[in-house]
Amino acid sequence: MPERSKLYFTVAETLRRARNIALCGHVMPDGDCLGSVLALGRALKIMGKEVLMLSPDPVPEMYAFLPGASEITVTGNGYKAVDVFVSVDCSVPDRLGCHHSFLERAGRVIVLDHHAGATVFGHIYLNEPGYAAAGEMVYELLRLLPVSLDPEMAACLYVAIITDTGSFRYDNTGPQTHIRVAELIKLGIDAARINKLLYEEKSLVSMKVLGRVLQSLRISDCGRVAWMSVRQDTLRELNARNEHVDGVINYPRAIKGVELALFYREIEANKYKVSLRSKYFLDVNKLAAQFGGGGHQRAAGCIMEGDLAEIQRRMLEAALTALKDEHT
């Protein structure tokens, strides 16, 4: 049996033997993180386990329709130790946020992640950088557990996969991704409705934020790099949260001729979360790694501190070098 398959069986057996299990995704949870936690959590509850579903940050409004979303807990205080703690879609332990302490309070720690170059931690580390989403890993894992996939689990996994593949537009989408999604749709989920809720139901605040952010749009002289930014005072003025900037990076990425899109979001005074997205060939995981970050080939991020103009200059310089190197 291949070593990877053995790991899946080990994870499944560990979950079967546990009585109480905590599941946790990363800070600023996205669709893959939440959908994976909710699908696995529902399956374990059906198996009779005591399950605690955690998130370091609140569930964004756009994902509130997911089955079980209201059961996700943000605070990590006052909870007892668990038999098993599962880190889901989290590439480094620090991204567990306030739930990081569970790593010391759990009998066993399982890591389910699909990011290339992720930090190895936990007792059982299962990493699938070839998978488009953690949701694909959970799909395979559920097939080994004594529970049948139902429409609620399928809806959660569908959201996990379509959001991390950019609705199947990203290069990480493979044949098996489509096969798994087809099996989820066969279970009776309303895929059309889910897509409308995700992509055609934007809050007024989100649209106002987009309008302000688009005003910051800049393009490099060569036309291959585009970037935008938003400061904290703008978000406060619009009464906006982090979730209201979700997806804005796709606008500069969509510009014809642009290979790399960058979005700078101020998270503290003179501290920015930089999101990187490439279109065809640039490995943004390598580019982000130059600044202590990481992610995937076409989607990555990092944290940079200092004056925004200087941060943008440094990133642009590195990006242009990377673009040049890719063509030599």
C-alpha cells in the first residue's frame, strides 16, 4: 500500500478511536477551510463523537449559509483537553490563532493540509500539495470512515473545492477534482444556488469597499504587474470587515496582459498582508517565500512591515526579477 494511502488509513483509525475531537481551520477562514471543517465535523458527529468545531476568526457572512456554520466556535477559552485535535487547511501552527494552545492539550494532533512548503507539525502530518483544496482531502478521508456522505456534507465540500479552485479556473484543478465534485453534485446539492450565494450576493459594504480599492489600482510600466491597497482607516470609515475585501484581488488579475496581481491590506499600523495571484506561469509561492510567506503556485501571501510605498517598491522589484527569470 502506498505510504500516502497508509496515512489516510492512520488518520481514519485515529478518528474512529477518539471520543472527543476538536477541528480547527486557519485565521481569516475561507471557503475551503470552513467547508472542510464543517463536512468532517458533521461526519464525526454522526459517528457519535463529541466534536468541537473551532475558528480563530468569525465565520464571514458569505459563508453563513453553510450547514452547521452557526456551530463553529471562535473562543478557545475554557475548553477541556481533547483526544484528537485536527488542524485543517493550516500551513503553519501560528495560523491557528487563539486555538494554538490545543496543540499542547490534545492527545494526538492531526494535520490535514495541501499547501506546498508548509511547516511540518503534529503527530500525524498529511500534506497533499497536488490537491486543489483541503476539501478534496476530507472527501477522500470520509470514504474511509463508517459514515455515508449526505447532502449537507456534500454542500460544504463543494464550497471548499470551488472556492479554492476559483470556480475551477485555477491551474490546481485536475481531472480528479472534477470527478469528486461530480460525485458531490450527485448527492443532490443545489450547485446553482450555492454559486449564486457565493458570487452574486454581495453586501453593499463590499461594493463600497471595492469602489474605494479600485481607486488605488496601479500597473507597472511593462503592464505585467498590477496592484491595489486598502488602509485600516478606509475600512473603519466604511464599517467594513476583513471579509469585505475578499476577492478584490481578482480585479487587477483580470486585466489583459497582467500576469501578477498584488493586494496590500493594512492589518496594523505600517503592517500589511500582501496577497499574490498569478495567471499563467509565475510561481507566487516562491515569490512570497522571499518575504517569509508562502502558499500555492498561483496563490500565495506574506506579511510585510514598513511604509506602504517602500513595501510596494520592494515587492515590485522582486516581482519583475521573478518575471524576467521565468522567461530566461
